[in-house]
Amino acid sequence: MRDKSSVFFCLTYSYTGIYNSFMPRAATTSDAFNAVAEPRRRDILNFLAVQERPVGEIVDSLNLEQPSVSKHLRVLREVGLVNVRRDGRRMLYRTNAEAIRPLYEWTSTFERFWRHQLSRIKERAEAKEEHDSEPDPNSQRRKT
């Protein structure tokens, strides 16, 4: 239980000073990397990767508000990650695989790194498991 006089510190990025107010942030529409920094935009890209869909279907499937989805789609469209076509009164959105290629190529560098790290973790775990399954000669009881 907290004393009412104690101070509760919130360790958010803005509180800890990680965000520098003197350094402007890059616009979300400046490039694909800034656009996908927002998790909901990544969710939308994942959802659109399977097939093209109207805004209403994105809203319903991802449980987001329609104005929010429209805003995110505008950002994704401006950086070229999403294409749109009109089908009567509906606007259908789909991912632009060519525009996603630079993201894939950049992240593949880290994929190789993590694959190597995961291999090392697996080797250590298997070695530990093997070591743990061996009987300890010092722990065996003597029969008298």
C-alpha cells in the first residue's frame, strides 16, 4: 500500500526525455519506415496482404474506428505501401508489394542476426538439457 505523500513516477518516453522537443520528428509520410512505425498501420498492411478490401471490412476486422482507418490508409497510400482502386462507390485497398521490398531487405539483415542468436540459444538449451539428463555420479547412493 502506498503512502499518500509518496510520489508516483511515470516512466514514459516523454517523461524520461527520450523525445527531444528541440529535434523535430520525421513526418509519418516521409518514407515507408516512418509509416510502418505505427503498429495499427502494420496491422492494416498485414490484413491487406491477403487480398484487397474496402475500408468497412478493415474497420470491422481490426476493431478500429473508421476515421482512424481512413487516416492510416491515407498515410500508407502517400508513401506508396498501399494502392487503391475504385469499384463503383467503394474504394478497395491492397498492399503494394514492390514498395514493401525495401522494408523486407532492411529487416532481413536483422533476421540473419536473430536466426544466428536463436541458434546459439537452442544449442545452449540442448547442451544444458543433455547435461541435466546425465546422472550425477556424486549423487548416487551407496548400497550397504
